[in-house]
Amino acid sequence: MARRTGRRPGNQGTREAILDAARAAFAERGFDAASIRAIAGTAGVDPALVHHYFGSKDQLFLAAMNSPVDPGEVLPKVLAGGADGIGERLVRTFLGVWDSPAGSAGVALLRSAVSNDWTARLLREFITTQVLRRVLDQLDVDPAELPLRGSLIATQLIGLAMMRHVVRLEPVASADPEALVAAIGPTVQRYLTGPLPT
């Protein structure tokens, strides 16, 4: 009998322990304050093993969230056209993900976030650090306005996902995506680049 070559398969229990520790850390401390070292300590592993399994803190967060899409891969297309039209591109991209088969994981997370504070904190961290921050950091707006702008954008995007995929409010639930982009994109654009009330 021939021996197998190559690296031995990883221990699934170790990977799950890291993910459990990461979920707890991200929910309790948030993305920015959670460290790979602390997550590794909670999981009882060396920090190098966390990097081995997940690569970076961003990738660990996406795995902990069970995210079907990496915002770091889709948001450059949203940002590529500059500030003009970014609201429509963001809504179009958002719908493209949520309306696809990959969106079912987001729907499950959204349903859970409504009734579970821990999941709500993870969703809040995901939206803030992985989506909104990446978009807002590319715009020429007053840094003091970023939290309000981000929160207003989240009301539109998460509200859209909730009404379209969870509540299934008609006609939004079955509307053509481009009709929703045309209706919601300008509002998101105003939140991104327009003047805010004083």
C-alpha cells in the first residue's frame, strides 16, 4: 500500500475552536479591538495557527461570519467609477449579492440578528468594518460625518434586504433590481456625498 504524500489534513476541531473564539471576540470587542493573539489564546492555539488556517484577520472575520462574499473583492468595482454614481453602484452590487444563491446566508444572518443580540453585534461589525468603512474611506467627506453617513446608508441597505428577502413586502420583493437601484441609489448617493442636515 502506497503512503500518501503532502501535508496531513488539518484538525477540524482546531479550526472550529478558532472560529468559536473569533465569533465571541468579534461580538464582544468588535473587529478593531479583537486581536489574533487574544483569539488564539481563547482557542488554546498559537497565533501562527490562526494565520495558517485563515490568513488574515479580515479573512478570519469573513469565515466567522460565514460570509459567502468577500466585500474586499466586490467593492473595488463599486469604487472604480469615482464618487459620481457610487450610490447606484453600491445598491446594484448589494442586490446582486443578496438576490443570488449566496444571499441565503445573509438572509439567515439577518433573521438571526433580529432576535439575537450576539448575532446583531456581529452583523453590525461586518457592515461597519467590511462594507461601509471601505466605501466611506474612499470619499472626500468630513471624517466627523462618517458614522452618521454610514448609519444612514445601512438603514437603506439592511432595510432593503429585510423588506425584499425576510418580510417579502410587495412590490419590493419581486421588483426588478434595476428599478430598486433607480429608486434607492439616489438616496444612498445623498448619504454618501451630499450635505447632511446640521
